[in-house]
Amino acid sequence: MNSPTNSPIRVTVWGENFHEHSERDSAGMAERYPDGMHGAIAAGLTELLGDGVAVRTATQDQPEHGLTEEVLDQTDVLTWWGHATHGAVDDAVVDRVHRRVLGGMGILILHSGHFSKIFTRLMGTTCSLAWRNSADTELVWTVAPEHPISQGVPHPIVIDEQEMYGEYFDIPEPDELVFLSTFTGGEVFRSGCCWRRGRGKVFYFSPGDQEYPVYHHPDIKRVLANAVGWAAPAPGTDFVVPQVVDMLPPQFEGRLVDGGRQ
């Protein structure tokens, strides 16, 4: 199905939905994210983008992880948050999402989604990094002030408490680096990175650990809303994966000889 013209951006917010129900985490998650992390992300997009988006949620515990052919066929931008159960994601679903991205769907990979099957496939690297969870203060600095994703975002974004991610982050050189984060311990991290894969756009954004209410932060909501607009395919995109084209022989009446026509 083609991306409709002059219609809302169709967004599917995907969540692992594990910590919300785990014995160790469920009480804290109920306080921070009573509607789940996916619910908070979806609400932020709706709050800031209004009628410009049509947002649905999907979770890993649903049949086909909530990402059926029908759902993806109606998705312009997919957001992906996962952490504890990357390995349990069905490879067939990953294949399906991968094809859709190559065909033009935008995808936002969030926080610990750097180890997801879909992100490591899109990057072709380990996507490993350094980390520490000690309630660090994170400052998210804009390094591309003209980029659409950084519009309306303070310099820096201040997150009072957040898990630290640090270099080396094993990713391909980003096509565009939008944000660079610093932490209490002096670490730095490429926290907002853009790539193009096939006909689709990929944005990785690191803030968003499940132990902190980061997705309620107004500036984080603004970044995600901007990223949805940036990643959305052009109207009329047919989501066909680029293929090898066997060209016909040239149809010229003559041929060039020493710079002239014979």
C-alpha cells in the first residue's frame, strides 16, 4: 500500500512490554509508566503532533509481536524499544520489518534497542557500547542545529537521572550526527544518529532507560516528534524494496565514433 498523500503520518509504537509485567520491575513501572513505555511514547507523539499523526501501539507479547503484514502495510514510521528479550523476537518478523524499511518505512530505534535484531541487521555491526546505571545526569548536546530533528530543542537537553551510555559505540559512521551526550563521569556518547537504508530512514536515540521517567520529559517528546516527521516517507511512496533492474539494449539509431555520429 502506498503512503497516502495529505494524510496523517501512520506511526506504530512498538514496545517489548517485559519490564511492565516482570516481578522485579512491575511496581516501579506502574508508577513511572502506568500505560507502559509504549503508551507514554505514543501519548507524547499524539500530544505534540495532533492530527498530523495516526498512532497505534504494538507489543512483543501479541501474536506476531503485533507487527503483522497488515499492520506494517499501514505504518509509515515504526518506533522500537526493547531491552530484556531481544533474542525472543521472531526472525520472520525481523525480516518483515527489514523489508519494509528498505522499501521506505522510517524507523526510530530507542535506547537499549541498539541490541535489537532489527538494528544490528540494519547496521551490520555489533552495536555494542559502554554503560553504567548509577542515575547519572545526562546532557544531550545538539551538534546539528539545522537538522529537522533538533528544531525546538534546548541546547543542551538536561536529563536529571538516566543510565549512562558511552563510547566506543560500534556503529557505522552516521550519515548525520544530531546529538552528542555527556554524563556525570565525563563520558561522551553519540546519542542521536541518522542513516538511510534502502529507501528508508533510520534514527537512533539513546535516552530512555526503563528505570527513569525519561519519556515524560518534554524535550525528549519533542525530539521523538521531530524524528517521526523526519523519518516519514514521501507521500506516494510504494514501499517496494529496491531490486536489480535488467536494462534493455540501448535504442539509438546510430553510434558514436571518435566523438561524432556515424
